[in-house]
Amino acid sequence: MMDVSLCWRPPAWTVGEKRMRTAPTLRRLLSALTLLHVMVQVNSQKRGALRDLKCTTNNLQVWDCAWKAPLGAGHGTVNEVCIDDRLHSCYPLEKGNVKIPALPPGDHEVIVNYLHGFNGSSAKFILNEQNVSLIPNTPEILTLSADFSTSTLYLTWDDRSCAFAHHSKVTWEIKVLRTPRMELVNVVTYNTTLHGRDTVHYWRWTSDLPLQCATHYVGIRCYLDHLHFAGPKEWSAWSPLMNISWAPESEAKAFPQDKVVLVGSNITFCCVSQTKVLSGQIGKTFYPLIHLYGQNVAIHIQNISVSENSGTNVVFMIEDNVCGTVVFAGYPPDVPQKLNCETHDLKDIICNWNPGRPTGLVGPRNTNYTLLDSFSGKSVTFKRFETLTNESYQLLFQMPPHQEIYNLTLTARNPLGQSESAILVNITERVCPHTPTSLKVKDINSTVVTLSWHLPGNFARINLVCQIEIWKPNSKQELNITIKGVENSSYLVVVDKLNPYTTYTFRIRCSTEPFWKWSKWSSGKRHLTTEAIPSKGPDTWREWSSDGRNLIIYWKPLPISEANGKILSYNVSCSSHEEVQSMSEILDPQHRAELQLVKDDYIISVVAKNSAGPSPPSRIASMEIPNDDLTVEQAVGLGKKIRLTWPPDPNVTCDYVIKWCNSSRSEPCLMDWKKVPSNSTEAVIESDQFRPGVRYNFFLYGCRSQGYQLLRSIIGYIEELAPIVAPNFTVEDTSADSILVRWEDIPVEELRGFLRGYLFYFQKGERDTPKMRSLETGHSDIKVKNITDTSQKTLRIADLQGKTSYRLVLRAYTDGGLGPEKSMFVVTKENSVGLIIAILIPVAVAVIVGVVTSTLCYRKREWIKETFYPDIPNPENCKALQFQKSVCEGSNALKTLEMNPCTPNDVEVLETRSIIPKIEDTEIISPVAERPEEISEAEPENHVVVSYCPPIIEEEIANPAADDAGGASQVVYIDVQSMCQPQARPEDEQDIDPIVGAGYKPQMRLPINSAVEETAAENDADSTAGYRPQANVNTWNLVSPDSPRSTDSNSEIVSFGSPCSVNSRQFLIPPKDDDSPKSNGGAWSFTNFFQNKPND
Amino acid sequence: SLYLLSLLLPLLSPAAPISPAEPISQAYSLALYMQKNTSTLLQTYLQYQGSPFSDPGFSAPELQLSSLPPAAVSFRIWHALDDVERLSRGQEAFLALSQHLQLVGDDQSDLNPGSPILLAQLATARLRAQGLLGNMAAIMTALGLPIPPEEDTLGLVPFGASAFERKCRGYIVTREYGHWTDRAVRDLALLKAKYPA
């Protein structure tokens, strides 16, 4: 670390204010440059002409003439100068020049007398004022001082040198020179007028180069413009130069220091150093060095940009040190914008403004603001060091008493300048009151309260306009009041027309007249007004109990607007004509009372009581006037309302009462009631309790003087819905061509509307037939009867077919829609005559045919035997390999579906001759052939008894087959004769079915037309590799046995589904070469099938 | 009250010096904690002074303050210091630092009045310097050494300084604060080893 230390002493400079001691040579040079002489034309006299005659004056009083003596004559030879005027005055000649008092205008002859040398001769010349030059005395600088911090020179001098010339104009010329080359930095002229007194003049000049950077010299001369002087006027000689210099310290220093400049200005910085300065930079930017003298250097920056808060650093790097300074470039303050002055309390004026463009200057250089009222002369100052950004500035100005109008001027100042804006305000028109506080409410009575609040400020001279906001549940009211302002800030108003026992929330805000601004709302104040007596008696109704002995009084709780308080109890009393019968007090939550009455003619009165007192009574007569011609009407509502109308009845004097209840409730039933005036003829009943699809009873009572009379009874729905149940119906009677149906009513709760009729559908069909589902699709075979007579309970359906199943459907409907359906299947009875005919004719035909056939057979018995039963049967006659229609017909889905238990059957093969080849086939191709010893054992036998099981349950067969393909002990052998048997006796269905169902299933039911089944079969073949007929019994059911493909024996599919094996057609059509279909356990697959197919 | 004071004084300064290990350990912890923040303080300070102070890598080791003792010392001299010298030099430095930090804080509230972060960091550094000063006094008390009187290290120096001088001064103070903290950590580590708990 270098231990070079900087001395941080403050600049201890002194102003070198000493007069310059100019060198003599320089002085002569200056004189030569500036002293001008006007040559006076001299009339040379006879002997010895005067050379270079010059006359000047510096005070207009004395002319000073000088000349060179004629050749050969010295000055010593002249003894006097005489002027040829009236006095003929002579002046001794001094040292070669002569001072002559100023002569009047005009030519004067001047005689120079020589005492010696020229023998008393003399020389003459003509002297005129016009030939005399006015050259003022050389002015003298009084002081030259400098303010180094601002680089300003201050010069003072007086006009003593020209003091004689009253009221003349003087022009001063001041020059500034600067080291090292004494270059002329500045020349200015400065005009003054002489006043005869010895006036001191001041001149100030600010240098662009800091004064510390170089020595500055100042000189001055003057020019007197005397009006009454006819001769030429000339500049005086320059005063001696005075200088200002900086006593450099040992440490390098940079100048100017901490200068505040306008953004964009040009500025020069210098470094006064004893050692060599290497570089100069402003911020990050380096600038070329300008060498001053010695090691002092300067840099010049043009168009300086705005500084950051701590200023722009100017740094000079010296060999072993740095010197630096800081410049603050910013802006003069902007004109304060949006100046606005108002008062909250007429005590202080608050002025806000926006400072406008930032100045870029902070701290001591930040803008300060002064607010001055020119009327009162008072001012306040605002000063902050940091700049507020995006914030409004504020100043508080204390109001002098009784002053209303203010002329406020806000002046913004910073080191770069100042600006101002002004506002003229009548402060009483600019009042924005504070927020009212301490809002209090006091009761006067149940409808009147007083509001009091505190509003700080002295408003004694103005009126306040206050707005009171009064909230009560669900409503808001605003009240504007004008009150006289007071000095002590307390205000009180009366608010009336309030409702008793109501919670109000009050809040208040105020402004002044004339309006300027509202204050903020005060906080709300809740207040509950006191109770008043209830304004009305409760709405009352009465019902007689079902036994007619007790009268039940109902009343509704009073609405809050009428209760005027908390209802504590009700007083119920009844009176007949003369006396009050009874009186009872019912506490509030109960709204009914039961009275035991002896007579039926009383007036019942109900009074509600709160803490303020009882309400007016509401009275109701107990008597019920009978009405004979009463009909029940129907009504349907709209939305949640139901409208009831009635003709006007002049007998009704007090009012109408509509009461209603749910029709399913027991008597006495009362849900609610509604009173309407006696002059109305309709009422709209609305209740939240109403539900759609529920039947309500409405009763309209008319009030007469004696009591109430039931005028109308109405049943109604708010909204009709469809029934939720179907009517129960039964078949009363069935004949061969008609059915009598009877049904029951639907209960009211389930009907959910007014019954408008029934829809009866009937259709041929049996139970479980899927296409019987929809009634709405309009099938031609569905017949519909619409029964609109709702009282009808039976229906006879005629023109039906005998012994036919019919589906009957009954539905009820209301205006709300159709209810659900209920259906029933009925079979009509047989037509007995037709049945008899139907039996007899076939029997007769059968007998005839039988007789004829028997006859024919007898006659042709030999041929028949040869043809049908030859001794040696012709195998070609067996149609076992064909799917004949007759064989396949009679498929019975139901039977096929039956899952009979496996019942082993025995098939006895009687004729071995024809069977043996089949067995060989089996032996070779069947998967069972893996165990030939079993077969070989069976071979020698003449009749082979094979037990087989109809493989109906898939799992039972498939699993053992898969586990051990050869292990199936129950081998399926095909008896061709048994195959052919159905063919021979197609009509005997009963016999065939068990064979088909319980025994071996011929493959006629295979899913041969289903590709899906093919793949299913393939999977089966892969997994089981055993004999698996009926693998998918369900699909077999769907296969039509008379499908044309099923008879096509050449079809691949058919060959797959061969009559003997699902898996292997080889079973039936064995290949002659026995090595190709080598059976390898359960390895049968479709591949085998296709490979072997060409062998067919 | 004089009588009362004379009664209290012996109680406040017990004759038997307490173990110096605890104040040494406390001072060491504080110095370590201070050490973590010194570079932040210096960087924050420079960042607010504008270029070239805020330029990355700014360093001017040649700048020194005559009123602030430099922390740099040759290792041989440093190692040869005895406890009294070691502690009193540290005390002298941190006393000067705390006064200078106050001065720098004042300077910066003129130059950067709208920079609360910088002003707060300077104030915090000053409080920590005073805290370390107190801890060192406690060590000296524990070691039975005389506590040097507080001196006005700043004297008449600072008020007429130019903005540039203030910036440089602040730089030197914050820099030396770091150096002195580093040195204090080493001083106290040495003492800690010498006076184990």
C-alpha cells in the first residue's frame, strides 16, 4: 500500500489583490499603443517653425500644448507663450509644453517668444478648440476581488478621472487577460453618465475557466463623450493591470467544486497540480487534456447531461494521486403545477401542488418553496432534502384572523433559478370540512331523534350544508340540511318522521355554502328507535271445531311496521250483545286461542300488546251463516299464484275472507287466510307454501253484519302435474271376442291434478314379447280408446279374436300430462264351434288318407319293400350327409336352451358292416384316437356300445379335453342311422327333441353364417382341442336351420360345421393317406383344417 | 450522593477480575459477524457515488485519511504487539471509525438523501463499531488494563469539504472499516487462543 496521503484541509486561499507592478518596458509599449495625438496644424512663422505641435486636454479647463523646438533651438530658449487675446496674457513655458487655460471657441493666435538663440524672435500659431484632443485621465482600479467558488471577478473603480464633465457619458472598457500567454479573454464596454460626484462603479464577470486554474488580469480605460467639446475625443490610457491568482496548495485540486449547472451547458474543469496530470474524465468518459500553465490542465465538456443524486464526478488521474470534483447538472424548478389551496377548518390553508419536471437536484440543492400571501405579507417555506416522486407537495399556511381573500404566490427556487405560480382565493369558498366525528343519536320519542356531531373548525362566518344518510333495513334516505356554522365545532339537528322500534344507521357528511367539496362520511351510528303502541290489531280469523262447540281464533303476527315494538302478548276477549264474556292473555309466540262458547253469536276481539301499550282491537264475528247452494269449483293457478274471482255481492258489508288448506288434511283445516275489501271481486292468492301437484281447498267467505257465510268452495292446483300412478284395473269378464275391464280411482295425492280422462290401449301380444314396449309409436295394431268421461269406471272391448292374448294398458291423464301405464295380458276364450270344426275336419282327412295309403301299400308291398327296405340297404339312400329341410326344421329354441344334465346314453350299433369305416375314421382323425388300444378293443366286437354324453355344459367337456385330450373316456361316436332317423320321421318332433337336446347334437345348428362364431370356434379349437359341439349354444339358437348355406355341403363353413364334429371335418371325410392328419394331442387348429382342405 | 457513589463504585468494579475469555469470545463473535457485512457496505456505498466510484472493480488504495489510522501493518510488527498495544490500537481505530461513520452518514444524507438503504447501512456499521468498542473495553477491564480515554479524532477537519472529498472520505472510511474489522477478527482470534475459556 502506498502511503501517500492527501491533506483534506479546506481551501485556505486568499485573494491576491495586489496591484501589478508592470515592467517599464511593458508600460512604454502600452503607452505607445494607446496614446493618440492629434497633430495641430501649426502656422509656422517667419523664423523657426514649431514642429509636432500637439494640444490636449483632460479636464476641459487647461489645454496642454507641446511641440518640438525648431531645429537648432532648445526649449531653454523659450521663456513665455503669449496668446493674442484681449488680455494678451502670457504663460511661462515649462519643460517644452505649455498649459493654457481653455480658450473660448474660435481661432487664437499663440505667440511663442524665444528669449535666446533667435534674437528675441518669436513663433506664432493659430490655436482652436477643434484642434485640441480630449483625452481623459487614466482611470484607476479601486479593487479587484474574486469569488473563487463561483469563478466571478468583482471590479470597482471610480470616475474621479472624469469628474469634471458633468452629465457627460463615459464609456469604460475593461479587459481580462489570462496567463500563461496573457491572452485576451474578455473585453467589455460599460457606459455610465457622470453626475459630478465621485462615483464608484462595479463590474462583475464570471469566468468560464475556474479562477483557480489561471491568473487573471484586469485593466480599464475610458472614453469621455463631452457634448460641448468641439475637438476630437480619445480613449484614455489603460489603467495598470490588476490580477487575481490562486495560491496553489501542495495537493492537487480540481475546480470548480460542487458547482450546480444547467443541463446542457458547457463547462470547463481544471486540475491545479504540481505533478503531471495523466488523464481527465467526467463520469466514465475521458476527455482530452487542455494544458494551462505549469502542470495545470483543464477539460471541457459540452452539453452536460443530468447528474445522479450524488452529482457527476470529474476525476483527474495524477501520477501518484487523483484530484477530483463533483458537478451537479440539473434543471431550474418547473412552474408549480395544479396549485390548489383549500381549508378544512378555516384555520389553516393547505396548498397542494405538483412540482412538475424533476430538477435532478437533491439535498441542499433541492428546490425550496415559499408560499407568500401578498395581502398579509406572511410567508411559509417548504424545504426537503429528498425529492418526492409522484407526490403532491403540501404547505400549511396559518390564516390570519378575519382575512378571507388571499393572493398566494408559490415560488420555487433552486441554485439554477426560480419559478412561481399564483392563486387568488376566497377561502370561504374553498372549504372541504374534516370528517364529522362523535356522531351521537338521542331519542326524543319513538319517531324523533336528535343527531349531534363534532366538526372541527371555525365556521362561524359561513353556513354548513350537511347530508344525513338514514339507513333502515332495505331502504336508504338522504336528508340535506343547512345549518349555521359555529365556532365551537358542535352541531345538533332533529330528525323526525322515523318509524318506531326500527334500527336506523345514521351517518353524516358536510360541505359549506357555496359548495366546494363534501367531507368524508362519518362512521355510521346505529340506533334503535323506541317502541310505540301497535298501529293495528292483528289480522284475525276463526274456525269452529269439527264438533261445533269450540271456536278457534287465529291471528297473524303483526308486521314489524305495524307492531311498532316487540309484541309481548295478545288479549283475546269475546262479547255478546251485552257483556264481555271472557278474556284471556296469550303470550306472543302463540297465535291462536280456543274458546268454549255457549252460543254461536259472539264478537271476538284480539288486541296485541307491546311495552308501549295495546293495539286497537280487531274484531270478528263468530257466527257462520249457512249457505245451501254451494258448489265446488275448480281452479288452476299460474306460477305460484292462484286467482279467484266472484260476482259482487251487495250483502257482503265488511270484507271477504279467503282461507285455504291442503285438501288432504283433516278438518278443521287452515293453512292461511286472506282478507280483501268488500268491494273487490277477485283475489290473487300467493303463498310460499304452495306446491305444484298438491290439491288445495279454497273457501270464500263473505262478511255480513251477523257473521261469515261460506260463499264458494274451490279446489285448485297451483300447477297441475301428471299422475304418478296408473289406475288399478282388473278384467271383469272375458269372452271369445270381448273383454270387460274395470278400474279404480287414483287417490288425490297421486293424481296431482284434475283428472281429465284415461287412455286405454290394447294390442295383440303375449307377455315378454319385446316389441310390445312402446305405445307411443303408433303401431297400427295398437288400438287406443280415450275415455274422457272421468266418472266411467268400466270398458268393454269388443271385436276381439278368440283365444288370443291381448295386452291391455291403462293410463290416466291430467292437464299436467300422462301418468304411467299399467298393463295386463288377457287371453280371450276359445270359439267352441270353430274348435269343433277345426278338430273334426283334420280327423276326417286323416282317416281317409290312412285308408287310401293302407290300400296302396298293401297293393304295392313288394315294390315298397324293394325300394325302402331292401335286404341289402343302399347306403346312398341315406341322407345323413345332407341337411334336409325336414331334419333341420322343428328347431325349438326353448328346448335347445335347456341345460340338461349329462345323461349317458348307450347306442348300440347293430350292423357292423356299415359302421366300421366310420369307426376307422374316428380312430384316425378323432382326438380320441390317441389311445388306439381302446378302439382296438372295441373293434372286434360286433356291436359296439359307446357311451356318450351330450356335451351341453361347455366347461364339463372343455376342461378335461384341454388337460388331457386323449383322456376323454366318453367318445362320441356317430351312428349314421340315428342321424338319419329324424330325416325319416320328421313329424315326430317329440322323439327327435330329446335326441337333439340330450344326446348328440347334430351340427346343423352350428353358427355357420357367423364370422364371429368362426373365430370363437377357432379359439375353442385352440384351447380345448377336443370335441366341442354346442360350444356356444346361445348362438345356435339364432341360426336358422333352413339357411341356404346350411345345405351346401361344398361350402367351407359347412364342412367346418360337419354333422359329426365341430372341430374336425376329417371325422366325416377322412383322408385316405393316414399320416398327414397325425393327431398330436390337442393341437388341432384351423391351420390343420385349411391344410387338409384340398384332400376333400 | 457522593457518599452513595463511593459506596457503589467498589461494587461495580469488583476487585477480582473476571475471566477475559467471555468478553473475548463475545467480541470475536461480533467481529466475525461484522466481517460478513463489510464488503456489502463498501459496495453499497460505492454504488451510490456515481462513476468512477460505482464502476466495477473500483479501488483507490492511495487514498488515505490522516485522521483515520490505517489498518495495514506489517506482519512482523503486528505479531510482536502485546495485548495492550493490540487492544488499544483496535480501540483507537474503531473509535475513529465510529466517528467517521457518523460523518459519512451526514455527508451522504446531503449527497444521497433519497437512499435510505445506504444511510441505514452506514448507521448500522457505526452501531457495530461502537459495540465492538464496548466489547474491547470489557476485555481490557477483564485483563485489568487501563481503558484509554475517548478522543475526538475528527477534530476540526470535516465541514468545508467538497462533495468529491466527501465521497472519497466515505470511501476510505467504509474501506478501512472493512480492513479494521478483518484485523480485529485476527487480533481477537489471537487473544482467544491466548485466554481459552
